[in-house]
Amino acid sequence: MNTPIRILVVGCGNMGASHARAYHRMAEFKIVGLVSRGPESRQALSRELGGYPEYESYDEALAATRPDAVSINTYPDTHAEYVKKALAAGAHVFVEKPLANTIEECLDIQEMVRQTGKKLVIGYILRVHPAWAKFIEIAKGLGKPLVMRMNLNQQSHGATWEVHKKLMDSMSPIVDCGVHYVDVMCLMTGAQPISVSAIGARLTEELIPGMYNYGHLQVRFDDGSVGWYEAGWGPMISETAFFVKDVMGPKGCVSIVDKPGKESSDDIDSHTVTNSLRIHYSETTKEGRFAQPDEWVSTTDEPDHQGLCDLEQAFFLNAIQNGLDLSNHLEDAINSLRIVLAADESVKTGRTVFL
């Protein structure tokens, strides 16, 4: 039997806990430590998983455990620094999105990956989602150009609103969540983004100066395709039409139909659940009627949020064990971040940003 990959888990909140559960269940991984600045989350996670070494300091944990791999699930403003330290220590890295706060930091990391030969996987959870893979596949068959409409608004309060405010110390909702959905748009079109326009609104004074908790971006591609993405966080955000995933092309359209009876936009499973895909075909008969009825594809057997995290870590394991070429994975992550950072610039300047 192969020696397990010794992995250090950094950040024990929502995503860190989910990824730690995946490592705990996989014989190919061995958790050598849990790291978090506050003791509550790591102590609770350690108890749940039967007891693992705990650390408050990332640097101390890295030196003490000398891991083969590091899983980084902290706030975004620490990602670039922590990734660089892990690579410099000779470890493979899984890091939650976004990879960094700036493109310059991403390019530095890209160069370190080339030099070290280590594997770097960014947590683009929709890429391992079977129903989203089907959604992307169908969209590719609708012809060109595509019109892509997507949003994820979250009416958050209590502990979730506190997490959102902490996230907004470094980035807006259209940057933090937007990387997932513009990445999907890039996969659907296979085209290059050429310009981004965006608007934003500051709906509360609980944020740091200059930050906004609602944003809407529009992106144009060089094949004529266009897409918009909308994201808002906070107790004032509407629950009406908070989940829209819809793509149109010359041959018809495909939509993710929201799961009926779902509790709220604050439910983490609602961020990835699809329930079913509705496919509409634009072809008509000589009488002007639609040539075929809409097709419904059930996806009710899709994995839940923990199941998707398990799939992400299976991909990470495969990359390490079988030497997968992840250069396109990293390039795509940088490309999607470039788009949402351009959107953030557009919000602040009121101008279209050309890429």
C-alpha cells in the first residue's frame, strides 16, 4: 500500500471543515494538523474527526509537520501568501478560490508552480459537479453567440452575515463568487473575454470604506457572446429570483430549474443544487409551432455540498498521484479572476474595462 499523503488543513470554517472530512475518509490522505486563528473552529473539527494536532500559527504548523500537501481554506486575503509558503516548503497545494487578490500575485504563483513542479488545484467546485458539466455541455450545442444569465444572491444574517462582512474586508461579492460563474461562461463559449462593465451599490454602512455588497457585471466575448452575473450579500437582499442560471443560443436555451421548497438563499447546498435542467429547442414547423416539446433532464441524484468537496479532493489526489498537467486549470483560474477584478475596477471607475 502506498504511503498516505500527509496533508495540513489550514482554515477550519465551512469549506475547510468539508475538505477535512473528505481527507479524513480517504485512506490516501493523512491529516497531520488543523490550523485556524481562532480555537473554536479547529477544536470542534478535531473533536468531530477523532482528534488531530491543532495549531494557531500557519508558519509553526508548516515547520512542525513538514506536510506533503497543504489545503488552504482561509479568507481570500491570505491565499497568495499561504500558497507561496506551501510551495516553498515543497508541498502540493489545494486552495479555495480565488487564488489571490491580484493578477500579479497569481503570476508569481504560476512561476513558482513551474519551478517547483508541485500540483496546485483551485477550488472551482462547479467543475467537478456532474449536473453543471451537463449544463455546460448542452450550452455548447446551442450555437453562437450565447447569452448567459447567472446570479447568486444571498439573504444572509447572523453568523453568515458576519462571515460575509469579513470576506468583504478584501473583496466584493461579484469578485468572490463571480469567479465560479465567469469560469463557466468561458467554458461554455471557449472564447476570449474582451470587455467588462459593472455597477455596484453599498446597501449598508457596516462595511469598510469603499466596499459594496451588491454588484452586477456584464462581459463580452470575441465570438459575440455576452453574459451577466449578479451577486449581493446581506440581510436586505431579496429572496426573489436569487437563483438564475440560464443560457440562450440560436438553437434554443437551457436552464437550471431551482429546487422547489428549498429553505433560503442562505443554505449552502442551494448554491450548487440543480434539481433539473430544462432544454428548449428553437426549431419551428412550417406552421410556426415548435417542432418538439421542452426536454427535462432530472439531476436529483446529484451530490450534495459535502459530496462535491469529496469529488474535489479526489481530483486533487489524482493530480498528485498521476502527475496531471494542471497548466490549463491554473490559466483558466487566472483568466476568470482577471474578469471579475476588471468588473470591480469598472464599479469603482464607472468605465468599461477592456481586456
